[in-house]
Amino acid sequence: MKSALNGQSKAAAAWKYFKKMRYLYLLLVPAVVYYIIFKYIPMYGVTIAFKNFNFAKGIMGSPWIGLENFKYLFSLDNFYKVFGNSIFLSLLRLLWGFPIPIILALLLNEMRGARYKKAMQTIIYLPHFISWVVVGGIVINFLSPTWGVVNSMIKATGGEPVFFLAKEEYFRSIVVVTDIWKGAGWGTIIYLAALTGISPELYEAAIVDGANKLQRLWYITLPCIKTTIVLTLILRMGSIMNNGFEQIFVLQNTQNLNVSEVFETWVYRLGLLNGRYSFATTVGLFTSLVGMAFLLGANFLAKKLGEESIF
């Protein structure tokens, strides 16, 4: 009897809270509908990975073949090379690209002139709005062995022109640098938002105690945004297998294919262009499972180290 009364009181309290916040929940409805229609319902298409999909028969009518697509995937010689390329390139992006937005946010936070600060923010945000097709064209022309700026400087100093995008040893560096240039500025937004939440009283007390800028940065700023950094890193680990189709595709050519072929371009060539949709779905499901494993591993490690986790 007592438990039933407690259940009714909790339900009444929940309903009272819902009525109080009903307009906020109403604003949430479009987002929920969007995710249901465009994210959850399409998940049924994952079943294609376990079928011999035929357009004429449709998803429901196509015969089940179990794990045959996965066995075929793992038996391909190129699979392990593509898997290694995808992981290695993602780790390079993470190693060099993850700290840059944090550093930029800290530098912007130290700027005192509001006008210059806004101008600098606008300048570093702008590349984010340029498509990879345009960026790829700029990079290709910039590094061209005939009229490119870089090779013009090399020839002016007596050196031989280098076809950078045809050299395997340069491709990954070019991808990482262009990715940082395009996305680092936009990535600072979340850290700037975290920095604005730090109480000015902490800095004032530190100044009174004689702490210099570096000490204030190390003992106040970084600890206060540590939670944001850890959560962002955990979420970043979930997309460890995603290198971005557009960037790789526009910079890729037959000369650098040995190091530039990643899952996105491989699926496009082998799956979509050839109409092998079951195979393409199998690869997509595999990369999603690997990304989830990295996400869960990073989240578990963060909890073990006493840091914030996403769940």
C-alpha cells in the first residue's frame, strides 16, 4: 500500500513538472521527430548487410544470407590495408588536430580588445564554411608542380619541383594540415563557451596570491575546462573510423591510392558504383561497430581515471 502511494506521488510530481515545463518540451518535439524519421527508422536498412539485396525484391523480399557478407569482407586482401589506412589517418588527425581548437580558444580568451577578438574569431571560423571541393581545388593548385606557389619557391631556390599529391609520404600530412586549417576554428566554439563559465573571482584571487598568467592557465583555466575536454575526446573516439569522404576523395589520385584509400572511398568505389549495396551496408555497419567499441573503451577508461563520462 505504501509503495503504491509512493508511486502515485512520484507520478503526480512528474506530471506537475511536465505541465510546468510543457512549452520547453514542445520545443523539443521537432528535434525528436527529426531523429525518429531520419535516424532511427532508417536503421532498419542495416538488415541489408545480412541479405543478398535485390532492388526488384526490395528489403523485405531479399533472401537472408546471414554473415556471408562479413565473411566476404574479411576475406578481401584490400580490407586490411584500408582498415590500417583509416585507423592510422584518424589517429593522426586526433593527435595533431584535437589540441589545436583548445589552444586557439585559450589564445582568443586572452585577447582583451573586443573588436580584434571578434575579427580574429571570424577569420578562423571562415574556412569551416568553404566546401571541401573548393578547398581541394585550392590545395591542388597551391601544390601544383608546374604553377603552384610552393613549387615556385622551391624552383626559385634552385630545387626540383615536387608533385606532393603524387607522393605517398606527403599525402597524410596534407590531409591533416588541411583538416586543421578548415575545422580548428569552428572547433573552438565549444571551448570558448566553457571558458566563459569560469568565475572571474578565481582569477582575481590568483592575482592577489601573485600567480602569473601561465600559473593561472595551468591551475585555473585548464582544470575548469577539463570536463569539456574529456567529453569531447570521448565523443571524438566514436568517429575514429570516419575520415570524411569529401576531403579524401578530392585529394585522392591513382599515385597515392596505397595510403589514401579509406573505408569511405573504398565503399564508394567497390559498393555504390558497382551497385553492391549489401556490401556497402556491411562495411558501414562494421565501421560503426568499431567506432562504438572505441567510444565505450574511452568512456570506460575515463570513468576508471575518475573523469567525467558520457554515461
